[in-house]
Amino acid sequence: MLALRVLERIHGHLGWLVVAALLHPAILLADPRRRARLAVALAAAIAVLTAGLGAAIYPDYRVQLKQSIFAAAPSIGWLFERKEHLAVGAVAFALLGCVAHLALPAFEPGLRPNVARLAHRAFVVAFVLSATVAVFGTAVASFKSF
């Protein structure tokens, strides 16, 4: 139980770090000529890592906490369910932004501004989704955790 509690806390703190990490390329890529390969790659990587940790502790959450949360406060239970779905979206958009930005040189010069805008918008969406996920996750964890 202590190990799960520690992993849950790490997951939560990493979640807030993901918010900051995704904000960075969302700001940097506002200029379509800007290149930020390291920021983009690291932001996407930490989002994937954090989601992986969440997926790893989910089976224990489902067995030990989910039913009691839904029984005591269904709205908090549904908040967690929405958090999961939004987290998948945040990771997907972060990966889309990362791939689009890193693939820019492979596109013809006339298409690069459009792909750069796609990368920027994907990181903006990933940031907004991740911030929502972090708020939802904090609310659920403050209600009940391992």
C-alpha cells in the first residue's frame, strides 16, 4: 500500500510537471519559424511517461478505490473517469505536435508553415487538456487516495 501511495504521489506531481512542460512548446511554437526540437521531444516524453505510470497503477486503483469513491461521491468518480479520457487526448495531441514539429524538414517549403501551425495548435490543445486532467486528478486525490 505504501508503494502505491508513493507511486500515486509521483504520478500526481509529474502530472503538474507535464502541464508546465506542454506549455513551453505551446508558447515557443507560436512563431511558426521557431524550432524547439528538444523542448518538444521532452514535453511529449514526460507526458507519455506520466501516462504510463498512471496506467501502471490503474488496476490497483480500480480494485481498491474506484467502487468506494463512486459509492461515496459519484460525481468525484465520474470526474476520475473523465480525467482518464482527457489524459489520453493530452498524450495524443502532445505526440501529434511532437511528430509534426520533428517532421517539418521532410515537408516541402510551401507546406511547412501549415505543419508548424498544426504542431503549435496540437501543443496548445495538449496543454489545455493536461491542465484540466491535473485539476481533476488533484480533486479526486484530495477526496480519496491509496
